[in-house]
Amino acid sequence: MTMPKKHVVTAIAAIASLGALTACSGGGTTGSSTPVPSDGAASGSVTMWTYPVIADEAAHKKFWDEQIAEFTAENPDVDVKVEIYPWAGRDETLATGIAGGKGPDVVYLIPDQLPKYAKSLAAVDNYITDNTGDLRENAAKSVSIDGAMMGAPLIMNSKPLVCNAAAFDAIGESGNYPATWDDLMTLAPKFKDAGYDVTNYWGAVDATLNESFYPLLWQAGGSVFSEDGTEVAFDSPEGIEALQFVTDLAEGGFVEKDLLTTIPAFEQTRTAQGKIACTWQQGPGDVASFWGEENTVVLPSLKEAESIGYGTVGSLALMKKAENLDAAGKWLAFATRPEASAEYAKAAGWFTPYTSQTGLYGDDATMAALEATLDATTSGDLNEKSREVMGILAPEIQAALIGQKTPEQAMKDAAAAANPLLG
Amino acid sequence: MTTLATPGTPGHPGTAAGTTSPTDLTPTVRRKRSKNSGMDLTLRGKIVRYVVLSLAAVVTIFPFYAMVVLSLKPAAAIQFPQSLIPTNLGFAAYERVLGAGNIWTWFGNTLIYSVVSVVLVLAFSAMAGYAFAKKKFPGREAMFWSFLAMVMVPYHVTLIPTFILMAQVGGLDTYWGLILPTLANAQAVFLMRQFIMDMPDELFEAAKLDGASEWRIFTRIVLPLCKPILATLGTFVFLWHWNDFLWPLIMGQGTDHWTLTVGIASLQQQDVPLNMILAGATISFVPIFAAYLVAQRYFQEGVTMSGIKG
Amino acid sequence: MTATTPSGDVLGTGVQGSLPDGATPVARSASGGPSGPSGSKAPSTFRRTMARREARIGLLFALPAFLLFLAFRFGPAIAGVGLSFFDYTIGDTATWTGLDNFERMVNDPIFWSAMRVTLILSVLIVPLSLAISTFMALLVRRSFRGSGFYRSVFFLPVVTSLVLAATVFTWVFSTGGPWSQLMGLIGLSTDSWLGSTTLVLPALALVSIWSRFGYGMLILLARMQDLPRELEEAAALDGANAWHRFWHIIMPQLKPTLFFLAVIETTASFQIFDLVYTMTGGGPARASYSLVYQIYDQGFKYFDLGYASTLGVALFIITIVVALVQRRLIGRDK
């Protein structure tokens, strides 16, 4: 009965570490990374995870129930299950799921997430050949890594410039909407004097740069990563120019200060209160209920070197380790076919990545204008380290905005910290 | 011991009772007179105390008040202080949160998660506490202290290994998979040990001499004596499970196994108006608050003794 | 300090001896192992058989909890520590890299800044929270009309989820919110504290203290109510004023409890996550980016579990070291 303490501890350690390591190797890289669909009918069960893309939960469920019914009619041996997860904690859920070998077979991802999960994903090219004929080029690019499509585009949105007509009326500049950075800067003091912000800037470090800083970087003609992805490129003169532009806005008091550091509930912001002239970080759908439909004007993205904005693409991705890969691939292709995409997009207030499915919103002029900007969008470079880089860059941008560093210094420091990650 | 021995420290003139020397009084007299000793507050002292306490209470309650009032307001910009005046109230936000179909399933799951965990944690920790307190066995100390050290391991480090383990043994999407890992509760074992250690050994010796089995001694003597600590510990474990979010979220792969916290989060769009966030918060807070009002004493003792908050 | 703890039962009330147990669990257990069974000397075979039987029963009773710990605490913790020696990203295979992660950590400026934030945060929180807890406990320790109400109120934040508290406090601290207007009233800047690199940690510390002082207050209250009144009364009769009575009589007797609280509060302050996550996201300019936040980022945002585990090991070690230091500083005599 007298087992020495030491032995007990060693035994525990051995058992535990053994369990841990076998478990860790669970995420191996077996299986083809560009699977080819089989000719015959697929079979087996498929689990898909998605998120409240359609706000109305019942409507969202109904949409997928109908799709499943239709799909099962063609593939009677496939059992599809769609789970709608909360946005909150979605990376935790998915990451632990994959790590434990219990993730979904198909999952809704945005371009920002794709590189991070790429190792666990199978390319979908061969499954969606029937759909890609009229897929927008930028939508296809936004889901492609090394030439392979890691997600099947399902819906698409654009963040161009949206202006508040009432604010322009209030300062006697009706209809004089800005097209360039200079235009915006010229208007800024006039708005300030009348109690308006010329624009807004969400600078909190956990807000994605995709919608805040990167559009400016692209507009200036810069990019986040170098061509080959081995180093960052945001510290270029274009990048510094973009940061100087936002810093000038912040220092001039032309944007709401709280937004630079925190993320309040939207209706609490000056943006929602209509005390703002233009924004590239909210869509018309976000602001119309606050500004009034009649005041919400959709315009092309601002221009410095070029006019370009951020475009989100919601895609369905296929897990490499899906138990019934073929069934999952076929379901994915079915769920992202242009007709389904159009219906889903409309219910969600989005657009489709397919050029055949335009005019979703009939006579709605705002939505038509928004749809027209889809081609002038990008979702940026897909880089495996894009999130780490964002995590490094965002606080440096913030430091410049609150006057702690010069834009040059901030960019230099960020690049110095980010480059070793890429190497 | 200077203050005790030296009457009337220089620079600190005596208080009301300072004129009498302590040696003049027998303990009895002193106790009798203690009602009027220098420790009792003057009227001014009492007023000051009420003012300070009330200020502190207002500061403490303010966020709760704001939560409830703002959750009842329409989704609009908050103007301080006008928005805190309880006018124009409505239940729109609550209707949206509660209108979801699964809310009762989630409520049931939360109850199962909380109640089953409470019962099992109490059972296992009482048994282990008894063993650690009153039985000598090899490896006892090592075992006990390694339990405690585990409290200091950051949660996010163990989360994934634990999940992987549960996934491999098929615990996902099951009640047992949700509950089992949360039963290893070091604080509970620790508290039970402390409590049982103070029980006199003679109690058990006597029962043993009467021929009672160990199990009988445990269930008939130890457990009944542990009632107060079981109650406090139980409320604490309940509270923790009730508020838990991340673990139920990753373990319940499907809406059927979600708890209230996860379910309410799933109803929220990315841009949720503040009133809906607060309505959701209020909804999950109300049962806890009701329980708190009913079992205040246990709540206070439970959280106090266990050392972490839920 | 001249007024050392009165060693035990000065007034022969018999209360003192049993005091530390309920009120200060950690402090007590820190003093040594559990007291064994009676010290009767009977070196007979019967005695030995009994001891063996006792041991077997002890093991059996501890077994369920032990197995649970083995599976769900030690296993994952050791796996976590083990992972710190691996390069492991989710979706990839793990490769042994020895001390590479630790080398990376030592050379990572973000780690050191996170460490700084973590330490500053607890330096702000722990003493202030102990002071407030003690002060409030002193105010409500005697029964008077409404004392129960005040105690309940002060304890309410403790049972509330931090995410909820953080949501409300984000608004409280916003520009034009209650706190900013209060600052304006006393002539200070009305800028949001959450937007300032110097004031963001005090703001977070205030919220953390709000959410926890009731906890410390109740523990101290439990201890204070066990203190014999006579000592204080004697001092009062001797003319000691309230501050003297507190500092020289009550305070020394609270030391073990304060040590326990200090350890608990420090561990808690090291692991503050929900507040930072909800209120600042680590900003502005990384001014509130704490070590747990970095662990979270590395693990769940960047999926670099190996490095996240390394940071976790660092946090674990710091927690233990600080607890030991605190024990030397405050808890020596117990």
C-alpha cells in the first residue's frame, strides 16, 4: 500500500500526457485536399453550422428546412442537419470542434476566417463547377487560396460610402457628396461647426480592420501584404498616407472619440443619431432606420488613388475530414447554387456573388445602388497570418489616433513586429 | 501590546469613557456597561454612517437600476440622466428575446446542468473531504495539494484538452459530457475538508465502537453535520453553472442541448441594441436574483467560502 | 509594529481558539496538514490493521473525486503544459520544438507589456479592494436598523455575471455617460476613461472592485464577528480612538483573513478576462492588453495552442510565486 508519492505523480503525468498527445495528433492532414465528386448518388449524414445571418430565427430555419427537403428529394440517402450557432464564441466553438475531431462537415465562413481554417478545409472547386460560370471575379478571389477555392461563395455585401442627406442639407451643401479624401477633409470643418461628424472610425482593437483601415489603405493604392505574402506592405508611403488621413480626422475632432477605443451598442453612437455626414463602415441597411430611407444615399467608395471598398463574402466551406465528404460536397454545391443564393441573400438583406442574380430588390433604389458597387470591392489578401497581423497593427493605429505615436512611427513599429511572423 | 496597556495614548485624548481606568472594573461590570462604552456611535456618528452606507449602496445598485430601466426603454440613444427616469417603459425587447421557440428547452437544460452538478459535486466533495480530513492514507497530502494547485491553471489553457478528451469519449451533445468535467471542483473538496476537520473525532470513534459501517457513519453522522456547508456550497455551484457560457456553448453541438446563456446569445445579431442585450441579461439574472432573495444567507456564505465568483 | 496579535485567548472566553477555521480556510490549511487521528499510543497489531483499514476506506472515499480530477483537471493541465513544448496549431499536427516557445515568449515585447498590464491591474485592484472591503465591513459589522439590507446590497454584484456588468459599465464610462459627467462636475476632463492609455486600467480596476468588494467584505465580516468585543472595549475605555482600536486591535487579528483575501483577489485579478474583453478589447493601444487576453488571442484567435500554453504556464508560475510572496509578507504568523 505504500506507493511512494513520487511514483503516483509520475504515473499521473504519464497517463495524462499520453492521452493529450494522442488526442493532439487528431488534427492530421490526411485526405485529398481537392476532392472530386463521385458520379453516383451520395449517402450519409451531413452537419452544417451556420450563424444568425438572417435575423429572424424562424425564417432562417424555414429557409434551410426547405433547402434540405429539396436536396433530400434528389439525394434520398443523405441526411442533412443545419445548426444555427450564436455569433458569440464562434471561433471557440469551431476551433475546439475541429481540434476534437467533432467539427461540422460544412460551415459558414467569411474570407477573414478562411486562411486560419484552411488546413482543415477541402477545396470545393470540383463540386461547384456548375455554379461558377457567372461568379463575380472578386467573390471568387476572396475565397481562393493558392488558386483553389476554399469556400463556395453564398452571399455578398459591399461597404461603399453611405451619406446622410439631412446632414448635407443642414450645412447648406445639399448633394455635395465627397468623392475623394480631399473632398471629405474640406467638408470636415463645416460639419464640425454645425455639430456633425464628417465620418466615423471604429478603432477598437477587436473591430476588424477590414472595414475601417484597410479600405483606406487600398484606396491609397497600398496593400496589407506584399505580393508573395512573405512580408507586410502596410508600412509603404501609401499606408502612412492612409494612417495620416485617419489621424488628421481624429485630431481635428471630426470623428466620434469613443469609437476610437470602444464598441458601444450601435444605437448609442452619433452615427445612429444622424450626427454624421458619411460612413464607409456602415451599410445603408444599418443606418437607414436611423437616418430615414430618404436621407440614406449610397455612393461609390472614396478615392485617393482608386475608388475601392470592402466587400464581405459569406461562403460555405467543406471540412476535409467530413465523414461523408461526397455528400457534404454535393450539399454544399446545392446550397450555394445561384437560385438558393438569391433567396438566402434577399432574406438576409445581402446580395449574391452571381452576376445572373441581380436586381434582387426590385425598385429599391438604395439597394440597387449598393448592388452596383459590388464589383468595386475586395476582401483583401488572404494570408495565413492576417489575423495576427491585424492584432499587431490595430493597437499601433490606435496609438497614432490618440496621439501617442506619429503615423510613420506606428507603421514602422507594426511592420517590425509583424514581419517576423511571416518570414 | 502598547495600546492595550497604555491608557490614553498621548495625542489621542480619551473618549467618553476614558475617565475610568480599566483596572477599576471587574469583567462583569465592564460587560454590563459595554452598551455605553466608547465604541458606540454618537448620533452624529450614526448619521455619518448612514450617509456613507447609503452612498455606497447607491453606487452599488446603480448599474442594476440602469440595466432594468434601460432594458425597458425603446432602442434609442441613451441620454444621461434623462434616460434613467422610468417613463415610456415597455416590454418590446423582452418579447423579442423570449419569443424564441426554444427558450423553455434551454431553461430546462440549464436546470438539469445546474441541479445535477450541484448534487454530484456535493456528494463527491463531501466524500473526499471526509477522507482528506479524517482518514490517513498514502499520498493524501500530495493528492490534496495538487488538487488545490489546479485552481491556478488558467482556464483557456485547459479548455481545449478537456474538450478533446470529451469529444473522444463521445461526450459531445450529451448531458453527461456537459456535466462530468465540471464536477472536478477543488474548492468544494477543500471546503468540505476544512469543515469536517473541525468535527471532533470522538463522534466517529463512538459510532465505530457501536459497530457502524463507514458508509453509515458518513451518511448518518457526517452528512447531517455538514448541512450548513452543503447548503452554501450548493448555492455557489448552482450559481456558477447557471452563469456558465463557454463550456455549454462548445459542448452542446445543437440547439437542443444549449443552456439559457448560450440560447440567449444565439438570438443576438452582431449589432444588438443595448436594450435587448440588457433584456437578455435581466432575464438570466432574475432567477438568480429571486433565489438570492430567498436564500440570501446561503448565497453569501457559499460564495464567501469558496473563493471564486461565478 | 508594536501591537502584535494577541496570542489567543486573552480574556478566557474560549472563543479565540476556534476562530480561524471557518473564516480563513486557506490561511489555516497553509499552516500544515490535517490533524491526524488521536495520538493514542497502542502499537499493537490491532492498531496496525485498523490503520490499514482506515487507509483503504480513505482511498475509497477519495476515489470518485480523485478520478474526476485525474481526468478533467490534471490531464488537461498537464496536456496544457505539455503543449507548451510543441508547435501546435489547430488543424495541424503537433511537432516537438523543445523550449522554442519559451524563447519566443522571452523575446516577445507584447508578452512583457501584457505582463506589465497584468501586474499594474492587480496592484490597483488588490490593495484598494481589500481596503474598501475592510472599511465596509467595519461599517456594517454591528447590527443596526438596516444593516442586513446594506450587507445584501453590497453582496449583489458578486452574484452577477461580469459580462453583464461590463456591458453596463461601458456605457457608464462613455463620453457623456455618468462617470464622465461626474468628472466634469469636479472639474476634470470629460473624456472617456476607456479611451485613455493611462486611465483605462483604473477604470477597469474600479469595475472589478465594484464586482468583488462585497465578497471580501463578507469574509472579513465573518471574521470580525468572531472577534471578542472585550479587547476593543477595554481599549475604548483606555481612551484609544476608533482608528487606534482598528489599527492595533482589529487589524492584527484580521491578518490571516487578509492574507487569504489577498491571494484570492490576486489570483482573480490575474485572470480578469470578461471585463477587458467586453469593455476595451485590450485597448487603447494595448494599454489594457493583459496576459489572459494574450492567451485567449493566441489560442482562440490565432489558434497557436503551443504558444498559448506557454503563456499559460508563465501565468501559472507567476500566480504561485506571488501567492508565496504574499504569504511571506502578510501571512507569516499564521
